[in-house]
Amino acid sequence: MRDYDKIIRKNEAFLNMEPVEEPLLGIYVGSEMPLELYKKASEVFSSLKGSVIVPEAINPKDFLDDYDRLFLEHEQVGDDLFWSASPLPGFPWMEAIVGIPVYASSATYWTAPYLNDWDKLDEISFSLDNKWFQKLLEFKEVLIEHSRGRYPLATSFVPVRGVGDMMGAALGQERMVLELYDNPENVKKLASIYADIWVKVAKTQIEKTPKFYGHYVVPWYNILTPDYCQYMQEDSLAYLSPKLYREILLEKHLKMVNDFKWVFMHLHPDGLYCLDELYKMENLKIIEVTRDLFGPSIFELLPTLKEVQKHKPLLIWGDLTREEIRELLNTLSPRGLCICPVVKTVEEGKDLIRKMKRKDL
């Protein structure tokens, strides 16, 4: 049995950016690709043979063995984080909720553009009776009943896609870029509609999320927080300019962040140009930067990572090499720092966490 009290104290020290001797250290076992982790989901969706997914195709009880397996694997590693469960991580719940067709293979999910006429904007709406939203709540209830407090239920990983991501799915990525110039007012209207729905979906789940040892846990990234912490991401930053970000999404992000007491922001290196705006958002408590397999190395990102630490607690997550981990441990302050590499196996995770704690990499 791991020392949960000690782990809780380490997470609190990270959030409060207290002086510490070592950073918060995590290990993510398996894969960055959800359908490689959740094997039953891969099996179920591949059986649909590329047809559009409907809520009735998902029976939450079918997936419970995967949740137990992933939890037990994480417990064996013995890091400073708490593995958390959320309804089908990676599934494009928000896209499905707003009516975008969703598909899957054994390896990945994808969507198909559906908003081919701006006159349809007024038809986009959300109600609590939405079938995909009801499936989401059903999934969460099944997880709560099944876990029985053994592991935490994640705080709303569900609105995993940002407003720009949802617009790209609805319009198609290429068309969205063109519409930013050809029909900016319609794009802004769509962004407002999606931001409102995003907040409603996220807020409605708060009361459905039980506490774990008096705390909540950030989905997928497994940071323990004292209050409900809303997850946010915006992968669409990759194809927006700083100017377009300020014109189209910044106001929506401010609204979304201000609607929650605690917010966690996931970023890729190609979206780091928005950091100066994020620093100003008081309720944005944690910034995560993913080390992408084909993106810039940690050595290239170091100046930016140091700057983030001046403003917010920083989580660095992803395909980190041992040389990069060693550089992070030797160069960055342990204060307000969490490092979480992705590994393939439990044994690799055990070995790496021991070496990270000893700084013997």
C-alpha cells in the first residue's frame, strides 16, 4: 500500500509552489494513445467497421476490466500521482454532444465535418436530455459504482476538446482556416455557441464527481487538487496565429476559465505563444506542456519552461528521454515542477521512477 498521506502532501506542495528538495514525479504507463490503453474500446469500435458511432453502441460495463488493469499497473510503479478514471478518455464526447459524427477504428477516433451552411448556426443547442450527454453521465455512474473509492474519478475530462478543436471538427480543418478570413463573424458566433455548451457540459458534471481523500484529481494527468479542477485544451492553437487567437478564442478562454475556481491547461509546443495571456488568468492554476515525439526537444524548450515556472505550477509530460529528464532535474527548480514521462511497461516505470528520485539517469 502506498503512503497516500505523503503523496497528498507532495501534490499540495507542488500546487502551492513551496520550496522542496525534489519535484513531483509521475509515471504514465502504456501509451499516449487511449485506444492502445483501453483494449476493450479498441475491440468494440473496430467491430463497427467504420460506421458512425451511436450512444447505444457503448455499454460502460464492457470496459471495466481495462480500468482495473490500468489502476493496478500504476499502483505497482509507485510514483507521486494518483491514477484516475474518466469515461472513455480520448473519445470525442464534445463533438458527439454537439452533433458532429464520430467514427473509430481499432487505433483512433475521428470526426467528419457536418456544418456546411452558416444558416444552421441557430440550430445548434444543448439540453440535459442530449443522448450523448446522458451516455456520458451513465458511464460516470457506472465507474463510481464499480470503483467504490479504490481509485478516483477524474474531474470532467469530458470537454477534452477546446472550442477551436470543436470548430475544426464541425467545419473541417482546411475550411475553418479559410472561414477565419472569409466569414470571421460567423466563426466568432460559432465559437460563442460552443463555449457556452462546453461550460454547461462541464459544470453539470461537477456534482457527479466524488472526492478522493477529500480532494479531486485532474484527469489523465493525475495531479491531486483541493477543489474541482476543470481540464482545458486547445490543440487548434497549432494552426492559429497569435493575432487570430486573440481575436477568436481569447475571450472564450477567459470566460471558460472564470467559470471555475481551478483550471488545468494542456498545451503542445506549437501553442506556447499564448502563454503570456494564460499567465494573467488567475483561476488557471496549472500549465502542462507535452513533449511531443516529433516536436522540439526539452533542451530547446528549457527557456520557455523556466519562464512558466515564474508564473504557474508546471507539469512536463510525454515522450521524455532519460537525457531530457536528467536535464530537467538538474536545470529547473523543483518548486512547482512535476515531471511525468510516458513508458511502455510497469517494469520500465519502476526502474525509471527509482532513478528519477536518485537523479541517477
